[in-house]
Amino acid sequence: MVVRACLAALCLLAASGGALCEERSPRGLGAAGGAAETGVPVDVELILAVDVSWSMDRGEQEIQRNGYVAAFRDAEVQKAILEGNHGRVAVAFVEWAGTFTQNVVVPWTLIDSKEAADAFAYRLSVEEPDRERRTSISGALDFAVPMFADNGFAGLRRVIDISGDGPNNEGRPVAEARAAAIAAGITINGLPLMTSQEDQYGGWGAIADLDTYYAQCVIGGPAAFMIPVHDWQQFPQAIRRKLVMELADLWPSRPRADERPILKVADGPGADCLVGEKQWQQRQDFWNK
């Protein structure tokens, strides 16, 4: 069952065509939140945070959801889980859009066998993707960070994997939320969906250099990386590869000719981390003329 979660704003920074990285400083059918109070050791605690804003149509959202379903049924992904130090991981699946719009589609789930991975995939397959307004990457990060507290698992790594097709245009600045997550010891990986064309005020916030934006404004933390997707046909392969790297803690390697490149966290000029907010204000000014 999809759990709607609307949180108040909490008080409390990736180069073109690939995935980005920073230096990085012991099985049964798993149950959702199955060891909620036991602190089960796992190789990674992973939150898949998936954009469901109106900039994607229903068909694109189905491609996205089906890509994750297929990935958890994939033999290579399951092998990556079972051959880790502990042979088990904890995964949660969250959909997000605006500042106060986050849905926990599948809560924290222990995946420690092929059967558990298949069961996770099934739970994803039976839930209808949601569609909501606005794009708040900062809201998604602020929602995800507290999910790691007292979740019943003790991971060697904590990772938020955030996918989206546009820059932050609502909520607090994304760089602030990024810094807070990194300060909490969490790695943010990215899957920028560069599948929409940039336009003037009617294209739901698409920007041409979304990969650069993700590199410099979104992903961060130990061994952070991203894999840009330029066409929806690339999505299934990209998400399988990305999950293998995250679940098996593999250092991004040089891609084969048929694979999407992997990019590192990027520093220096190039991306305006407030471009989405500025774009939204320009759109509002345009329509209010």
C-alpha cells in the first residue's frame, strides 16, 4: 500500500554524458521492515527516490517503474546482493514531486535471497505510479534522510539514489539539502533523465545540462556517482547497471561501448544550483503578464 507522507520543511553539490564519483574514505525470504528493532547488518541501506512529477507522462512513468521491477528480477542484480559481505541489503522505494509530496511505495525491506528480490519487484509491479506537481529534489532528500534513523538495519553504507528529469524548483535550495545529507554520512547518487527538451516556460522545467546540474548540485558523499539517461530506451540498462554498482559497492569503471558512461562529482563553475527556481519564477512572470 502506498503511504502518503507530507512533511513540513525541515530546519535544519556531477559533467556531461555519464556517472560521477568522489574518493571513498554475512540468507531466506526478506520481509518489509522485517527486523525493525534488531539492527540487522546489511551491506547497504538504499533508498530509491523516484521523480513522479507532471513533466513525465504516464507512459514514461510506466517505463521508469517497469525498469526498477525488471532490475530486481535481474540475475546480475540479485548476484550483486547475495555476493556482498553480508549477502543482504535493505531497500525502500519512494516517489516524490513537490516539497510536501512524497509517497513511500515500498517501505524498508530486507532483501537476502532471490525470492526476496522477486517479492520486492512484485510489490513494485502492483502499485500504480503517482503523478504530482512541481519538482523538489531538496524535499525528496529532506524526506529520505530521516528514514535511515531507527529503521532496523545497520548498513555498511547509506545511499539515496535520486532520479529526476529537471532541476529543483520548489522548497529550500538543493545544495542545502545535499549538504545536510552528506553531513549525516549519506551518499547521494543520481540518475538524471535527460529525456525532455529545454523550452520556454511550457516544458515543465527541462534544462539541457541536467547532468552537469546533478554533478555539481545534487550528488555527493563517499563514492557518489551518476548515470545520465538521454533516451527512455536506455533506462532499463542504466538502472540495472546502477543498482549493481550500488548494491555491490563497485567503484565505477570504464563503460563498455554499449553502456552509459559514469560521471564523477564535479566542482567548479558550470551549473547554477538555483536554475530551477529562477526558471519557475520566469514562467510565473510570463503567465502573469
